[in-house]
Amino acid sequence: MTLTVRLDATIETALERHCAERGVTKSLVVQESLAEYLLADKARRADDKTKVRGVPPSDNYRAFAEAGLIGGGELGGVSATNAVVRERAMQRIRRKAA
């Protein structure tokens, strides 16, 4: 795909200098910059979805979410006591590790 981008003179000069110093093409710099921007934006949006009243999620919440332990789960009609939830979480962790 070809993309045309207008840059102001300051950014154009900085880009040309950067490319000359590192021996890379403008296309490579733009592609890498855009990829980085899009990944960061995706992470920001994911964080926004998990914020409660504007507060970002804790490291523990993120770890549990990455392990697939956040959200509803089937307990088979058993009350969600600490012991039951702990056991289901351990089962899920073991399955993911296998």
C-alpha cells in the first residue's frame, strides 16, 4: 500500500537526519512508528475497558485477566465460597499450564 503523508518542515528534517544517521529508510521508520502507536493505542483501550470510575486496574487484576480468571464462571450450582472459587481457579490455571 502506498500512503502519502504531509509533514511540516521540522519533522521532515528530523526524519531525514534520523534516517541518514541510522541508515534506514523513511518507510521503515514510519512503519515501525505506526506499529508502535497502534499497539500502545490498543493497550490504552484495553486499560480503559477495565477501569472502574477512572481508576486503572491493579497488577493483580491484570495478572488474573491474563490468566483468563476474570469474568463469570460455571460453578455447577455450588455456592461461590472462597474455597470453591479457589479450587476452580486452580483447575483453570492447571488446564492453561498443560
